Amino acid sequence: MSKADKNYTIDDLQYLMQRLREPKYGCSWDLAQNYQSIAASTIEEMYEVIDAIEQNNLDQLKDELGDLLFQIIFYSQLGKEDKAFTFDDITTAITQKLLRRHPHVFPDGTLESKSSGLEADRELAQASIKKTWEKIKQQERLSKGQKGIMADVPRALPATIRAVKLQTRAASVGFDWPNTDGVYKKIDEEINEVITAVNYLDGLKAANEKVTDEALSSANTHVAEEIGDLLFSVINLARHLKVAPETALRHANNKFEQRFHSLEKTADKHQTTIEVQSSATLEAWWQAAKNQ
């Protein structure tokens, strides 16, 4: 068997990481890293995994998952060196957590235990599972001294994902719209508040020297707050409709990018540029790109 054909295990990967961090013979770059310095790479690798999934590129997904796994191996090596935790501690903790959160599968809390099987009504079963899951998570938070429904929602999450988590936590204790009617009304209300805030800001700007910089800054901040409220309400609508807003926005970004690229190609065909076109021409080209 050639070196290229050899299969490696998680133990081999851990040993490789240990070698990279070996003080005398390791890699100088890997030796210079710490938890904070590789955090950005972890986020990057996570998004590359998502990108491979969205492209349905399974070969790329395999590679990207390997890169993401290596991040975990890296953290576990740092933890081992600090005598804080090991890779086995990580796998033990997540296994214990999943056993605890799946009493409908592991009734005795052990890998060997089995339930009597899924309920006939799967939708009802899922609702029951979700309720139990949230209850168990709340108990876990309390055991860690984390009080409050919103405890432990990471602030470093992308804003759309964190908004969904905050809304879901609130909904778990009944603080939620019963249906989308209330959400649509809330969106309308927030749009009107944005318009009011912008009109007020425009009025201040029109006053020129009569308005202080402090007043303008305050008005700008208020506009930003109102837009934030509007975005939060739209995300709430997505949650009610069971649409992942982060994914939906990523798709919208891709769609916009493709259509704008079509505009550029159209301009090239006419041996011109986008910058010199009228609004009417750009709108016509945009509609043509949409029709494609």
C-alpha cells in the first residue's frame, strides 16, 4: 500500500497534532498559536463547510469537514498542554450531553439502553421531544449557575442566528406571537418607525448649522436602532415560517451577485459600462437578468 492509499484514524490525527506542537522538532507556526489566534480560522472553516453543502459538492465537503475537525484537534492539544482538557474529555462531555438530552432514545442514560420505538404520530413525537430538549437544556443552565432563559446564547454568533436563538428561547416559555398575523403587523409597525426616524433625521440635516453634531449623531443612532428592530422582526417571521434566515440571506446574496454579474456582461456586450447607464436602462437589464 502506498502512502497515499494509507488510511488514518483519529488517533493518528491527534499524534500528528502533537508532533506539530513538539517544542524542539515541531512547526514554528503551529507552536506560535493559541486559542485566540486560531478562532478566526475556526469560523472560516465552518463557513467553508456550509458553502460545500450549499453547492452539494460532497468531495469538497469531505475535505472541509477534515479542516474543521483539525480545528477541534488543535484546541484539544492546546487544552492538553494546559492540563485543562483532552480530546477524550471533549468526546466524553458531548456523549454525556446527548445521552442526557435524548431520554426517548436512551431511557436509562446509557448507550446500551433502548426505547420501545418511535411513536406512531411522528409530528406529536417531535413536539414532545423538542419540549423535553428545552427543559433539559434549562436544567443544565441552572446546574451551571446560569440564570435566565437567555443565558449562554453566545454573543459571537452571527446576528441573524443569535436573533433566532433568542426568539426561540422566548417562545419556549410562551413569549411569542400565536401565528404570523401578529408578526406581519409588527413588521409594518417597524417600517413606519424607520420612516419616522429617517424623516426626523432628514429634517435635522435640512436645518444645517442650526443643529448640533450631537443631535445629528443621536438621530443617526435612532435610525440604526429602528432598522435593527425591523430586521429582528423579519427574522422572527422567518422563524415562524421555518425558514433559516442566515441561509435565506446567503441565497439572496448569491442571487444578487449572479444578477449583477449579468448586468456587467450585458454592458460588455454593448461595449460600455454600468456607471454611465440611466436608471431606466439598468432596470431593463436587471429585469432581463431576473427572467434568465
